[in-house]
Amino acid sequence: MDNQYNYYEPDRDESDTHEEESIFDERPRKKPRKKLPKFVKIFGIALAAGILAGAGFAGTNFLVGKLLGTNSKQVSIGNQQSVSESSGVTLNKSSSTVTSDISEIVDASMPSVVSITNMSVQEVMSFFGGVQQQESQSCGSGIIVGQNDTELLIATNNHVVEGANTLTVSFVDEESVEANIKGTDASKDLAIVAVPLSEIPEETADKIKIITLGDSSKLQVGEPVIAIGNALGYGQSVTSGIVSALNRDLEMEGFDSKLIQTDAAINPGNSGGALLNANGELIGINTVKVNANAVEGMGYAIPISDASEVITALMNRETRTKVDEKDRGYIGIKGVDVTSDSAEMYNMPVGVYISEVIKKGGADKAGLSKGSIITKFDGTTIDSMSSLQEQLQYYRAGEEVEITVQVPDNTGEYTEQNVKVTLGKES
């Protein structure tokens, strides 16, 4: 029996990169694999489950929020539940009747859960020691949380959609539609995916609906729960169990959230899927599990009440599509990852440490300096060079973007500043 268990982050690239420094404007690099607790192997449910070599479905899942404002306009999906819209998009809460029949809960909730297929290109080691690119698929789940005038909005895990070249969402009737990433927050492992309403057939629109939100802050240990998700990419499946524990902390690189622990079976592909209470309300977004020979029934979900603010902000971001590489914008820096371990050791913020500012680049003209740490890009949390490059794929040269940096003073203390940077072209 193997006594050593490694931690696995939802990263589909099997090759590790150990460069201490990378040139941000010239070449992308992947996150190195994180090292974990000695006795457990934690899998990002959707991606860990979904990294099926060349086959799988990408799943997302996530949803939560609260009504904002009183003078709101009601918009709806098909003939189903409505979501409130005021100055922007908000998440919808509604009440439901408690029932002990799981089949009734599933029947009412399944139209709100989707499967997500993530098509990406990974760099892998060839048989002869070289590096080659290989197309891969991963599977995950998602939850319909709202809509605006033109888009259906789906919540899921960031690791479900990370690195995607194309995303495909499959609904309860197995109709599939291409989708775009609207916004992500890596530190909370949350993302919102947008599907154009014009691409959804009328028959499908009549079958899907916005999920009913619950209050995860009122959960009690021992309370029954139901998990729905795209397990192993086979399509939606259902498991049930109880709340095993609340406010669990997991040592996962770059992740900052307390989790619901459940013994409802969570399998690869469930990431981004729904965790429901006995009322059929969404109270969590399934995200990781413990996988070790001596462990059974330890899955984790992001509490919906904790995620509502992030989800609402992501829902109201501008939806962007990827820009051709020749037109892509660049900040003009060299950077090094500040991981959570490094941040703790050196009392620094997690993000991208600017090791060099390229002369006459966008960062130089904006006054960014060596030693500062980039923590946000256009409102999106940045925890590594790869996450920064991920965001830059959606921005053209010449666009002005707000970048949040932590600037050190003479005593080593950091002060947050927001700086407008005009992105330049690759030199």
C-alpha cells in the first residue's frame, strides 16, 4: 500500500515548469504543480475528474447571490424562474417547499445544471524529450444563475474553464452551445460563463431555468444534501449525503475560501456542479475531493452565501472574446510568481512580482516599478504569471486597463495602488 499522497491541483498540463522567471511579453508559462498535504490527494473535482486524455466534457457549476435594489426589471429564461436586474445583473433567491422525495428535488433542479466541455491545447513532453502541443478535453459542470438582455449566465469553478480555447455548454435536453468566459476569480475558484440567448433554441429555453438559491450560512452539520454534476463526463448524475462539517480550510495554492465538507459522492467532472439542501435550493458549488486509499466520502463545496458577492461582480463584467495573437496587448514586464508559501515566508502579497520593467512599454509609461506586485488585472484577481497571461488573451494593444499593484515602502510594508496602463504591442 502506498503511504504517500500527493496533492493535485486542477491543472491539465502534466509537464511541470520550474523557471524562476519568465518574460511576460514574450512567452507564456504554466503553473508548476503544487505540493500538498502528506496524507491526502486533493483533486479539483471538475478538472481532476475531467482530464480524460482526449475525451471528456467540461463542466462548470456555480451560482449564488442576493437581490439588489427594489426598482428592478424582471427578465426570465423560457417560462421558468426570473432573475432580478437593476443597475446590473443580480442573483435570484426564492423559497421552495421542503420534500423528503429526492426524485422531486432532482426533477426540479436538473434543468438548472449544465455540463461544460473545455477544449484546450497543452504542452507535453514527447517520447524523444522534446515539447509538443496536444489538444485535450476536460469535463466539468455548471449552474444557471441568471441572464441579462443578451446572455444566459452560468456559474462554475475557475479550474473548469481555465486555459480554454473553446467552451461548450450542454443543457438538460443535451442541446450543446458554444460559450464565452465572462469573468473569473482564481482565489475563490469561481467563474461565470456566458451563452448568447440567440444561440439557444426555443425548445431548450423552455426546458431550462435559473437555480433557486439557499442560505448556506444557516447550514447545520448532519443536514441532508444532494450533489448534481457531470461525473466522469458521462452526463448529469445525482448523489446524496449529509453536511459532514462546516468552515473547512484546505491548503490549496492560491485558494482562499472556507468550504462545506460532505460525504455525498463527488467525482471527477462534478466540479462546478450543484450542492442542494433538502428544499432543493443551491447551497454550495462542488469543487474538490480527498482521494487516498484510507479516505472515503470527503468532498468539498464552496458555500453559496460566501460566493454571492464575487459571482454578482463577475456576472456584471463585460463579456470578451479572445484576441488574435498578432493584435494582443502586452504590459511590458518580466515577472515572478509570488505563491502563498513565498508570501507567508517573506510577508508579501500573493501575485506577480515585477522583476523588470521593459523600457518604453505600457508599464514603464504608466510608472510601474520593479519590486511592485500585481494582484489584479481589470478587476480580476491575479495570483501567477499564467493567470495574468490568461487575462491578456482578451485585450488588444492600445486598450487602457486598470491594474492593481502592491507597492513596497522603505519598511517593507505594501500599499495598494490602481494604475491605468495602455497595453502595448509585442516587440
